[in-house]
Amino acid sequence: MIFVTHQLPVNVAGEPRLDRAAVWDGLVLKASNALPFVPSMTFCEVTQRYGDTVFDRDIDFRGQRFTERITLEQPHQVTFTRIAGPVLGTIANEIEGSENDLKLRFSFALVIQGIEGGSAAEQEYANSMTGDYLKAVAATLNAMRRLAESASAPASTPAPAAQNVATPIAASTAGAAQNAVPE
């Protein structure tokens, strides 16, 4: 099993300030449509709803199809449970810390089909995907900041379309590894 966790500060100098509610709203948007938040994802569609806080979605990430069950645990965590695809397991996006020191933690625990746990092949796969994973964490926060920035723009200035939000993020993740974790 591959386990990685990484935490980033939500608010940094020179960027729009986000409160807990804005981060939560960003995570909910990402759960429903990750395309503006995860540059390497090419398809994301909600396929089944089980209520307000649980739904399934299909995604294409680097040419591979996955089905994920999403669980929204307001106001602190979104869990993505891979239920179909070549890499199964759980990915969590968690809001941590006080309002004055918010952090966003991304963790995953995954098993790759056809690769023995603890093997050199598993370690090689983990190493190749970790860089892309960390870039996706930063891209998620950057997208949230751009959304906050456009929300605070004067009413006469039209807000950018969701796909435009991802454009600067996509440039920041060019050349990422082929095997990555999108959330």
C-alpha cells in the first residue's frame, strides 16, 4: 500500500485570503467537478447521487478511468474512495487548524492492481506519482484563491469561466509524471 500525506498553509502572503467556508466550498466544487482544480484530469462526471453528502463520479486521469465514491463531511473533510479502476483506495482532503492558521491536508492510501505491496515496483510507482500529487494539492489551493479573487472583483468585471481558472494551474503542472493521484 502506498500512503502519502501533505499539508499546505491555506493563506500565504500576496494571495487572496480564504476562510474555512471558502475552502469548504472549494472542496465541494472540486468533488463535483475536479476539472478546474486538477489540471491533468480530462473527464469528471457525477454518475449517481445517494443523498446530499454521498455520490459517485467517473474520472479520466492520465488516460485511466476510475470510479470514486465521494463523501462530504462538512465542514472539514472530503473523502474520495476509489471503487473501480487500476488504483484503488482512499484519498482525503482535510481542512485543519484554526481560522487564523488554516491548513489543507491531502492524504492517500492506495493499492495498485498487479503490483505487489512493499515491492520495488510499488515504490517506483509511488515515487513517480508523489510529485504530481503534490502539484495537484497546490493547484487546488491556487484554484480556490482564483475563485475567491474573482468573487471579490467589482460587479462590472465578469468573473472568469471555470475552465479559465484552470489555465494558469495547467501551466504549473506541465511535465508531471504519468502515474498520479488527481485529488
